[in-house]
Amino acid sequence: MDTQLLHVTLVTPERTILDSTAISVELPSRTGRIEVLYGHAPLLAELGAGDVIVQGSDPARWNVSWGFVEVLPDRVTILANDAVAPGAIDVAAARLEVERAHTMWSAAGDEAEAYEAANRLLEEAQSRLASAGE
């Protein structure tokens, strides 16, 4: 393997989605987007909802939600709750999730956990819509 390429693995509970090499990887963390290049400092972060963009000889893009990422100088391992190619996103279902999240948010009252669940669902649905070009 070329010493300037990252080994990238994207795994969901169901299967390995991607096992490839890349020049760079962009991904969503809970605190913002991260771009990883060869030689990046070791890092363990919680994934947010958004697109993983893999740049290299075989570019790839996947919408992920929640999980973890481990970054080592020559490797990126992404453990995601789910991963969907932008063309496979069910836009109608994502729009319904946005409506459901707004309903949950309105009904949350004084429950902090209910607000958090509504915000998490809203973030996931909006990231899917954005990934699908909506």
C-alpha cells in the first residue's frame, strides 16, 4: 500500500460498507466536521449525522448517523449506526422524520431527554435530506 494513503473502513452493525484506501476522508463528528489526511494525529470521536466523503482513486460518499470514528496516522475506522448512499435515501421518509421530530420537540415539555431525542432525530433527517440534494 502507498505510504501516503489512508486505509478506510466503514462498518455498520449489519455489514462492512467500505474497505478501501483514500487520500482524505471528511466526516461528521458531534462537535463539527473533521478532515483526515495521512499522518493525522490519533483521535477517537463520536460521529454525528452527515456525510462521510472519501477522496481517492475510487471516491465514495455515505450518509451516516451516530457512532464512532478512530483515526490513526495511516487508518480511519468508522463505526456507524447506519450508512446510506445519497441515491438510496428515501426522501419522503426523511421529510416525515422532520415532521415527527418537530412534533416530538413541541410535546417535550420540561423533559430534557425528550428534547435531545427530538433534536437528534431532526439532525439525522435534515442531514439525509441535504445528502439527497433536498
